[in-house]
Amino acid sequence: MHLKHLAAAAKDAVSEGGSIPGSRAKLWRRIREFNACIPYSGVPPNIEVPEVTLMALITMLPSTPNLPPESPPLPPPSPKAAATVMGFIACLRRLLASRTAASHVMSFPAAVGRIMALLRNGSEDVAAEAAGLVAVLIGGGPGDTNILMDSKGEQHATIMHTK
């Protein structure tokens, strides 16, 4: 039910292109509700996550300039902006527990760049959440049982593609 409401809000936000200010606010409310009601381990692996939901979350992540590695870090965002981005990342992480969600995220051209850019956005909290998201994308971590439950090898193929 929470995923259905989140998908509807994401569809509205994407179709309106952010032209109506209330659509983004409604999506943010649905993201907070989703994060509060879905455990951090995420949705069940067999749930189909609508692609529009993933696309909306990724487009709402801030895009940071492409800086050389030796450049100084960016100034930290305001606490409210950092908390908002962390909410987006936490929602995306919960959705990536779905078997199909990771392959959808990897199919978006700008997704990897935006996710990796979060590691250098100036906020340690946002960078920590983004690092957890990257870990989920490249194969989970301790206690990741998705590979054990995957009989077709789809999860393994997605992980190898992500790496």
C-alpha cells in the first residue's frame, strides 16, 4: 500500500515536471511516510517497484559539479537540505531490496553519477547514507541473503553489471 501511494505521488511529480509546487511536496510527504513504515532492510525482494518511482527519486537527488579529486570539498548543505537528501537516499535504499529495482537504477544514465557525487557533497551524514546505498548496489554486505534466494542468477548478474 505504501509503495502504491509513493508511486502515485512520484508519477504526479514526474508528469507535472515540477511545474506545480505541491506535487514535489506531496512526494516528499510520501517519502517520509514510506521511510517510517517500511523497515530499513527494505521491501520484499519479489515486489515490483515502478520505474517512475525510481526515476523520480534519482532526479530529486542533487547534482553536484564534476570536480577533480584534489579539489577541496564542497561547503556542507544546510541541515534541512542534508536531511531531505538523506530521506531520498533512505527511500531509494529501501526500494533497492526489490530484485528488479537495482537493474532499473543502473539503467538510468545519470543515476550512477548522482549517487557517486553524493559521496562528496560536503555533508558527512549524506556521504555515509550514500556509501550504504553504493554498498547495496554492488552486492549488499553481511547478512545479504538475496543471492542465496536467487535461483536464476539475476541478482548476481545485476551486481556484476553494477560493479
